Amino acid sequence: MTKKKPTILVVNDDGITAPGIKVLLEEMQKIGKVVVVAPDSPQSGMGHAITIGRPLRLDKIDLYEGVEMYKCSGTPVDCVKLAVNKIFKGRKPDLCVSGVNHGLNYSINVLYSGTMSAAVEGAIEDIPSIGFSLDDFSHHADFSHCRPYIRAIAQQVLQNGLQKATLLNVNFPHISKEIKGIKICRQATAKWFEEFDERLDPYNREYFWMTGKFQLLDRGEDTDAYALSQGFVSVVPTQFDMTAHHTITELNSWNFDIKE
Amino acid sequence: MTKKKPTILVVNDDGITAPGIKVLLEEMQKIGKVVVVAPDSPQSGMGHAITIGRPLRLDKIDLYEGVEMYKCSGTPVDCVKLAVNKIFKGRKPDLCVSGVNHGLNYSINVLYSGTMSAAVEGAIEDIPSIGFSLDDFSHHADFSHCRPYIRAIAQQVLQNGLQKATLLNVNFPHISKEIKGIKICRQATAKWFEEFDERLDPYNREYFWMTGKFQLLDRGEDTDAYALSQGFVSVVPTQFDMTAHHTITELNSWNFDIKE
């Protein structure tokens, strides 16, 4: 039996020149054949956005020697759709990895994150998919402690597969924390408390910079937030059925009074 | 006991001049005090995107007489964040309604839809929230058959409330179908099969228009797709915990082999 090298699609949301994606593609090269498709500009906070009403560009570039790479003018989700349809052309990759994001995508951030949405799109395409993120927003973030974990988690996914319509959301503690191991977790309940920094432009018109504070609303010790706070790599199995199944019975008891 | 009129935040993703939001605000004026905050340009397919790294504008405009309205330069989710923080200033509205979208947002579309993401953001802010969408992409779509249902559903939500961290995703059949009633459903399993229309620009550089076909992968009769096909208004209770709780036990049995 010959063991074929797995084909691995690498995407991100920080853009094709981000140091985080270089770390990810280097680790994936150790275990498979890599194809990179990433946005040509930063796309943080793009969530599951797709490009409608505007055309898309997809251009092959030689950024790192020996790596098949494409930059895309669209969103992280567009990158996955273009990769599947125009590059792989139906012959699906064995794995889709997204990141490594400069900044955490734990808890509620899974909704806002382009990194995670690209991985979700991979899972919608029936490709085993993983999003990786690091607790460091800096362009010069140190990802060295993440490398062995990225490889080990990717290899486990390749070996065991993932249940249908699920993917993994992996977050790493900052380099300054000693990693204690891996914890399988649930998404913590939290929200952002926004603050809008109000300014005047040179024409005396008001504008806002959106900033915010992350507020944890969950004391559970089985959450990604808790695992990260204790120095663990958090792994949250993630799905995209948004149905609140537990409320269906209650809603069926409502009386809708339709008055024309 | 005096009955205070509820305060209702109206948002959308098709933009503040879309006919769908006019229908929604008119129906909401019949039952409450309305504040409209909507994008200044179409934002379809923006998913849960937020604006990072660019400033935001929020300007009061007089589009319809007697309606408090603001246009926002950001995404649908930005609109909700700005409304809560800069307009309501912590005193939350009693209801957040989004739409009426020109085009369906059933099944997997809940992930891509700016309409639904605005409603999800309302729910994150602990505001009872509903997204409304119609099976008609046209600018001249006829929403008249939706009106009594919009009112009835909004009134039931105001009366009964919604369970914590849940919202409603409501989709209406096309005007050409006789509405048979309301069905509480789950999100159907489906995906988009993309097609990329490949062209050359005047400089002989390739670009793509993304199009696609919606493919239902679900034969269930308890889905929104089935309800709509039978002429019902579909109501899917929706939540935003993305954890795949059912796979946690299995993942805990994996052996991660960390090699430095």
C-alpha cells in the first residue's frame, strides 16, 4: 500500500503576507502537499461575508519558494469557494486549515472571525477543517510554541476524520505562557462591550472608531476561555446548524393572530 | 397600569432605501415607537462582518416623514452596535427586527446573510430579535402578503419573549403562492454549488463573477425549505452557540502526539 501525501488547503483572514499563514503553511508542508489561497489584503472581522455584486480576482504569486500560492481580492470565505471550484476543481483537498490568526478567536469571536468562517466554509464543502488562532495581535507575534500543536492536531484530524458538518476551532495561549496541554472545550458565553471613539473630520463631520472590551459572561470550567486562562490550547468542536432546537416545542404553543 | 409603547429597532442589509425596510418600519409603527438604523449602501452577503481598521459614519436622515432614521457607512452588524451604543445608549429597545430582505435567508443562508447577522447581533445584545426575508430578489418585490404575518410574529415575540440567546428567522413564500400558515422549523441542510463566470478585463486580465445554485441536501419535512415549498411562512428559532457538543466525548479520546 502506498501512502499518498494529503493535499492541504491553507487560508487565512490576515492576508497572504501575514506571518501567521507562513507558520501554518510551513507546518503543513511537513505533512502534506500545500496549496495556499489567501486574501490580498487584511480581512479581519469579515465573518462569513461573501462578495456579491463585484467581480473577484484570483492571481497566482510566488511569495515563498516551492509553494503553490494564490492571492484573492475577496473575503476569506470567497478564498475557499474559489479554491474548491477554480483550483481543486471538484477534487477536494484532504484538509483545510485557516490561520494562524494574529489574535484569539475563542468564544463569541467565532461569529466575527474571517479565519473561522473560512474553516466553516471548508466544512460546508465537506473538507475536514481547522481554524488556528494565537493570543497575540502583533504583526511580530511569536508562533514558535504553536508549531508542534498545529502539526499534531492536523495529523489527528487527517487520521481520525471529523464528524459530518463539524470542524475545529483551535486557540493558542500567548508565547509568555507555558503550554500545559490541549483541552477539548465548549464556546464560552461572552460579548463585546463596544466603545465608539467619536471624532471630527477636517470638514467638521462626525465619525467613529469602533473599539470594545471583551466581557466573559460564563464561569464554566469547560469553556475555551477558561482553558486558555489556565495555559491550555483550547479545541472547540464547531458546527453550523444555527437552529435553536430546544425552543421548537415552546414556539409551537404560540398563537399567531393573523389580522389582514 | 399604563401600557408603554414598545421601542423597536429596525435594521436591514439591503440598505436604507430598500423597499423591504419601508414595509417593515410601516408595520412596526403600528405597534411601537420605531428607530431605523440601516446601511447607506447594499450589504447583502456580508454575514457577521464588522468594520475594523476603518472609521464609521452614522448620519440622521429624513427619508420618511415622522420616522427617526439613521444611515450608517458600515455593515448590518455595525448598525446594531451603533444603534445600541450611540442612539439607545444602553437603554435597550424592546425588539430588534431586520429586513424585510429581498431574497430568502432560509437554511444555510443564515450564515451568509447580513439580515440575519444583524438579528443575531440584536440577540447577542439581549434584545428579542427577528429577521424577515421574502422569496423575491427583485427591487419591486411585492411584500403585501407578508404584512399581517410580520405584525403577528412581532407581537407574539413582544408578548412571550424569546429564550435567552435565541432569535427568530422568518421567511415568506413569494406573493404568487397562497400562504397556508406559519410553521416552526429547523434549518434545512443545504449548500451552494458555486459557478464562477470567467471573463477578461480590457487589459486582458482574468476576473470572476461568483454565481451559484442552491442545492437542498435534506429530505426532512420539518425544515424551513420544506415549509416554504408547501406555501408556509417558515419560522426557525436560531441560536449562536457554534459548539458541536455532540462530538466532545469523541474528541476527548484522541491522542495528540506533541513532538517539539
